Amino acid sequence: MRGIAPFGDKGETIFADLGSRQVKIASMNGNVQVVAGVGEEGNNDGTQASFSQPMGICVESKKNILLTDAQVGANKLITDAGCAVKSLENLGTLYQAFSVHQKHK
């Protein structure tokens, strides 16, 4: 275990488990839940996420988990679909406001 961070308001801890190549949450009562990672070495995203060397971890508002995969040199964002959709909607609004996709404007 390398990366570790507080998670939530009930004393949970989130950590990058280097041995199993997964991201897990440990609760105060000792329960451990896998958040991301199928446990296989790799660099896949989505529901079949795989990591090679998960190390650093950071949590933003219990919705976004940032993970550094040292072996492949990647930073990964673990989030629920609702947060991702909202972020993309906000990005689209920003693009429209500054005419990002409109040539010569």
C-alpha cells in the first residue's frame, strides 16, 4: 500500500493497493470495498479499469478520486457518471461562451 487519503466524514480511508492493483476504501469497522480496478496489470479505463503501479491518491469532495499510475506515467480520474456528465456539460458551456468550435470568431 502506498497512496492513502481520508475519505468521507465517517472516518473512511481510501488507498491504492499496490499488491492487488486496485483502489479500495476501508471503513472504521474494518470492511474493505474495491472502488476501481479489476486486479490485473494494465492501463485500461472504464468499468474494466486496470493499473500497473497505483501510487499517489487524492480525493476531491468524495466524488472525484485522482490516482497516479507510476509505471505507465498516467494520472487517472475515478468518478461516477453523474459527475462526469456535469463536468462535460460545463465544459461545453465554456466552449460555447468563447466560441471555441466556431472558426474565425
